[in-house]
Amino acid sequence: MTSNGHHHDAPHCCGPGFASPKDAMAAPREKLLYTIGLYTGSKVDAPDYLATVDADPASPTYSQVIHRLEMPNKGDELHHFGWNACSSCHGDASAERRFLVVPGFRSSRIHIVDTADPRAPKLHKVIEPEEVIAKTGLTAPHTIHCLGKEIIISMLGNAEGEGPGGFLTMDQDFNITGRWEKDLGAMKYGYDFWYQPRHNVMVSSEFGAPNAFFGGFKLEDVGKRYGSQIHFWDFEGRRVEKSYDLGTDGMIPLEVRFHHDPASTHGYVGVALSSNVWHWHKNGQGWQLDKVIQEEPVEIEGFPVPLPPLITDILLSMDDRFMYFSNWLHGDLRQYDISDPANPKLTGQVWIGGMLGKAPEVNGRKVAGGPQMLQLSLDGKRLYCTTSLLSAWDNQFYPAMDDQGSCMVQIDCDTENGGMSINRDFFVDFGKEPKGPARAHETRYPGGDCTSDIWL
């Protein structure tokens, strides 16, 4: 690693990332984290920003925000973001993992951030929503992945904020080149996606219509303005090949994750409202999809229906041995051994905030929200977790977040026997930010991470 925090990719003839997941696991420890600082929808009248967090235990500023890159406009609702290049570009010596693509989920404005100085990123380019809509007819940018020379972004809305959305593409100079897909098939809504090129497949999920979820959650919208389908795509043909409607057992499927092993056909989707996890794989005749984890709602006083756990994020360790997911409403974060992909075994659980009242404090600090966005170290030993979901939903379910802000915690993971414990030395309190209480969301590392990198 260089003194400024960048990872040197070896050998020097190659491009960004790593030759294999095994090589990624042997990379140097992450020393910097990037995460979103959100003010949209809060009481603070200020733009959202990209926060740089010191994650080096040997540093005097460990567990602190050391830099804030403020966006030029208010009201973006920064949410998910991603790299311009990943391990899928490893064979391209001209490629470089340097720029972050940071969309405004609510504004549909796309920011390009230059991390040449990884401790102090700078704004490189802004693509205004008018250009996004004129060139694609799409809004509400969400997940970002690189496709070699292309960057693809899932877009959840049409120009009016309704489904089904689609996929935007841009080149490595960050010029919008149009729409990626040729045929959406039965897709009603968009959300997350992941691809596995060796099997010519992409999988995508369905959240709902931006006009529905940006206003907060309404139970009467379920089944009408929220999705329940998983789509398997002909990746090269850029068209939906098979859609699975999970029905009432699959209400609001969110994050999708293939194994990191590029030869594997195994993958998972976390279903938020139904609070279950589905596993897929090729069985010889085609794709097989089965529910492998089911959680139960809990009756709590003052809530009109039994409170679902609400699985909001899910990820796999780089060696495909452990799966982690967050229950944002109940407040627990779980670790499962998935050595047998079709039979996950619960091996660890920690509590962070939540509405069940089991962990109102972490490391002596009050927590508003519950475990939400996750990012795992490449070696699988450190899991970072933030507690904000979406501003309107934060305000609806965790109104205290307006005064307390959210936080980032680190969970130490036992990669030998399984198990988790909250690290006592790491706690980033976004309630103490200079302009007022902020909300942290997705997290990335300069050297790549467990939800950015895909192998060809």
C-alpha cells in the first residue's frame, strides 16, 4: 500500500482489482472508508456529502471522519455509489479504480468523484438530471457496476417516477451512452443487480415505484406499487430470459448477491418485507430458486401489524463461506455459514438499535435506527455497518434520528469458527457532524470491497 492509502495492484502489467477472490482476501487491510453523509429529508438544510473515515487502528484519527466532500446542490439523497472499475477490468492495464460514481437517488443527478488523493476526494464531474432523462428517460439511480469499458446503473423510475425503470450506461469518460437493456420482459420495478459472465446471466430484483417509496412506507401500497419478482437475464442478449414471482412470500426483494467465485451459479436475494432469504443455482434443467431462511414478525405495542425484521442488506464473504444480513426494524445483524449453499446455518448475531429495544446503546452511545448497510473487509474479519435506510423511512420508523443522526460500527467476525462481536474501539457518530446530525449509508474502500468486485 502507498503512504496515501492506495493499493498498488500487482503485477504492474495488470489493471485494477485482483486476479481472483483468493488474491483479494490476501490484500492489505483497508485503512480508509468512504460513506455517504445524508442531510436530505433531515432538519439540517445543507447538501449531502461523501465522508472519508479513518479505519487505521494505528492512526491518531482512527474512527473519525477526516474529510467531507460536499455536493454542489441540496436535496440529492445520496444513497448507493460505486467504482468506475473493478476486478472485472483486471486484465486491462489502461483501466484504473479511481473514480466513484455517486448518484442522487432522489434528484437523479450523478456525481463523479476523483479519489486520486484518497484521503481528500474531489468532485470531477456532475451530470444533471435533465441530461439523464433526455438521454434515457429514466430516474432514481441506484446500483452501480462496471462492465469492462462500460458502467451500468440500475434506474428505478421512468421520467415520471413510476416503474419499471431500466439500466443506464456510461463510458469511462462518464458520458451517458444510453440504455443497456433491449427487453425488460415482465419486469415491473427495478432495484439491485449482479452478473456472472461465465454463465451469461444477470439477476435483478424489484423494490417499487420511486413515487411510492420516496414518500415513506404505506402498507396499502404493497402488492400495488412494490415488487415481488426476481429476473434472470440473458446477459449478452441484454433481455430478461426468466422471471420468478415470489408472491406473498417474496414481498420487496432487495439486494442480490452471486458467489464471488466466477464459476459458481449460486446466489441469494434478501426479501425485505417478507423477511426471508432465497437461494438460486443451476440444477441441470435451468435456474432453481428456493427459500432457505424465514424470519418471523414480532408483536410490539403501538405498531398496527406484527413488526417484520425487514432484511435490508445482504452480502457474502469473499471466500463465499459466510453470508451476513441486517434486520433494520428488529435491530439484529446475522452471520450464516453457507458452506452448503442451500442450507445456511446461523453462526453469529449482534444487536444494534432497532425497534425491539434490545440494544438502545452500542459502546455506550445511543443508537437511532437499526443495522442497515453492510460492507465486509476483503479478508472477512471486519464488518462495517451503518444505520440509515432512506430519509422518509428513517423519519417514519426512527424519528429520533433527526436529532441523533446515524452511526457506523465495526463488527469483528470469527472466520474460523463463526461468530461476531461489536468492536469496542470503533464508533463513528454522525450525530456530531459539524453542520448537524447526518445519516450514513453505503460504504466503499479504495482497494475494492465485497460488493463492488466481480470476476470474469
